[in-house]
Amino acid sequence: MRQTIKIALAAAVSLAALPAGATAVAAAPAAPAAFSSTASASVSQASVTRSQAIAIATRRVPGARVTEVEREWEHGYRTWEIELRKGYREYEVHVAIATGRIVKFRVHHDD
């Protein structure tokens, strides 16, 4: 009960100290250190962007036109799947998001 009164009193003092027309914003508690470091580690793992993956795939098949790009799992890796077309051939290139390495390459012949 005493803790509730202290919090209410602190909030009232804070609101009274605001200038006229200002808006009070409650501060959210800081995230635990373990959570924030984990979150930043997972963000840094996604190092290859969509446009970088397209550049890697078009270097593998020069002169090809990109027809489709999507993210998926392939051979245990989170990948960008880029489909390209050149002449009567369709290419499927899987680029690992974490490393930028090509983990799968297939050629389909259209007859």
C-alpha cells in the first residue's frame, strides 16, 4: 500500500512540474541486458539484403532477368530464393542470408 502511495505521489509531482500544454509520457522500464543483447545479435545475423542477394545471383548468371525473389529455408539455411530467366533456361539460386554464400543452384530447361 505504501509503495502505491509513493508512486501516485511521484506521478502527481511530475505532472505538476510540466509546463502548460505539455504532455506527460510514462517511461517504460528498460529491457533486461540479456534480452537486448540477444535482440541485437539476431538483427546483425540478417546481413544479406534482398538487393545484395539479387546482385550475387546475377553475378552467377550474367545477363539473366530476375523473375521472382522470396525468402525461405533451404538445406538448413535461411535463404533468399532468386529465380532468373535467360533464353530458354530458368535458374534457381538460393543465397544464404547470414553469409551471402550460394547454397543451391539449379537450371531448368524449357523445351
